[in-house]
Amino acid sequence: MPRPQPNRVVAKLSDTIPFVAPEELERQLGKPFLARLGANESVFGASPKAIAAMAEAAQEAQWYGDPISFDLRTELAKRFGTSIDHFVVGPGIDGLFAHIASAFWEPKKKIVTTLGSYPTFNYFVESVGAELIQVPYYENAVDLVGLANAALEHRANAVYVANPDNPSGHFHGVEEIRMLLEIVPDSTLVILDEAYIDFVEPYDISDPRLIRLRTFSKAYGMAGARVAFAFGEPETVRPLNRIRAHFEVNRMAQAGAMASLADDEFLNEVKRKTNEGRTALRGILEENGFASLDSSTNFVLGDAGSRERAEAIVAKLRDHQVFIRKPGQPPLDGFIRVTVGTEKDHEVFADALRQCR
């Protein structure tokens, strides 16, 4: 019997998402993880003010959230010293990727990214039939010159840069980003994924070709709420409003995000604990024979020596009820990636790693 079929682009795509969720891994394991250190979530949670604001907003869960996120965009505008039409709020950076793909790309458009950088971006490029141009890492960091040259060579529609990068943890300063903007064509959109920007010193940069993406999932500890924002010149971000779902960010998430922005004391404490935890993790890795890379994020890479050994360690740690991940592409595929945890998490990880190495 004939059945409805997806379009030709979707028919070629995989049914699986880029990551296997820790909940699915727990179901396969048959027991919960003792240390959840694989998804770069914040073990320090959300601000108590954000939790209280979300709880209060939940009393009105029968109402839709504001479709234009006016109050949240107003707070963001105050924080950045600009007007609210520079901001579009969405359901996490992944949701904003989907909006960018729908608004700017179509089949055969060329999109430049780094081979091995955050793979969910690629998922949305392929979802609209656009073509990925992937540039290898250079010395374990995103190769901005390589990305810029690829954009020129292929007349790319867009260039994607995660800064700080996932999974390398490397951070490019503002002058390096300006260099990229000087080289890429005038018609090329530059997407700066700044999911981990709260763990480094902020910088200011603007360009009509630039869309910057930030989230409340990492330092703000609200990954489960799914709220993020794009910001750039109004004419650049405005197309995202034409295709997004009107009520996609619920009222609880908006309330929590606004309260988070008002709690710098909590954010600074998270940064301090993250810095301390990152140092502790590097110590654990190096005590067990894993050289680690510098990181500007809430995770650390440890060198297992080969892809095969890294895969084996991830699997063995899972059997010990410790969840971590590893990069999938060279030159980082021989590393394991561990998220900063609590002191207890680190104790569990260290004990399991000693048994698995």
C-alpha cells in the first residue's frame, strides 16, 4: 500500500540524533549513573532566583508564553546596551540552528564548519539539503584562516565557529574573530556559537554578517528549560522571526532566564567553582596518565593515545556507572571529554578511571 513519503532531502537523513542521551544509556545499563559528566551540563544547577521565578511562573502554566519574549529581550538589551530588535529568543541554540537553516539556506548552499566541531550544527545543515564544507582542526584548535579561505574558495553562504569550541575547549580572542570577518566574503553569514562564552572574559564585536548565539544551558544551569538567544544587527536576525514557532519558549523558561540575568553573584560563583573543578579534573586525568588540553569551558579533554583506547575507556566507565563522552573526529578522536562535576562526582570518576585505564 502506498504511504506518505518525506521529501527527498529528509528521506536521505538518518533517523538517529547526533548524541545518545544519558537517559537512554541508563536504560541500556539497567541502572542510573553515579556521575553524569558527559553532556557539559552544569552540576551547580540554576540560580535559586531562577528556580523561584520558574516555580512562580508555573502557577500560570495554563497561559502561553509571550511569543516575542518582550521582557527577556528588554533585559538582554539593557545588559548589552542596545535595542531589543537586536535579539531573537529561541528554544536552545539547537533550536536557533534550525531557524537559521530555514531562514538562510536551501539545497546546494555551501556551509563551512570545522570537522569534528559541535556535530548538531551539521545535522541542521543537512536537514535543508545544504552542503557541508569541513575544515580540519589545526593544532587541536579551530582553524580560522582555513575556515575563511574555504569560505572564499566555495563562495560559502555561511561559516560556523564555536567559540569557545566544543570539543576542543579552545577560545579565540576578539582580534582573531575580526581577522575572520575581514577575510570572508561580504555575502557570507558568520555564526558564532558562544554557548561557553560565560566561562571566559566577554568581548564586544559587531558586523552586519554576524549572528552570535548564547544559551542559558551552560553556566546558567538551565539546560532542561531550553532557552537561548541570537543577537546581531536587526536586519540580520529579523529573518529568524519569520519562520520560528510563535510560542516555542514557554513562560517558565522566560521567567527563569530573566531571573538568571539578575543574579550575577550566582553566576560568578559558578565560574569560580568551574575553574576549580577544571583544575581538579586535569589533575585526575594527568595522575592517571592522560595529558590534558587547556580549556576555556566547563569540560576537559584527556589524551587516551588512540581512538580505540578512548572508546574502550568510555565504555568501561559506563559499566562503572560513569557517563562521559569522546570527540568523534581526528585529531581529537583519541581523547576523552569529561565535564566538570562536584567533588563527589570527581571522586567517583577518579576511582572508576583507575580501574579502567
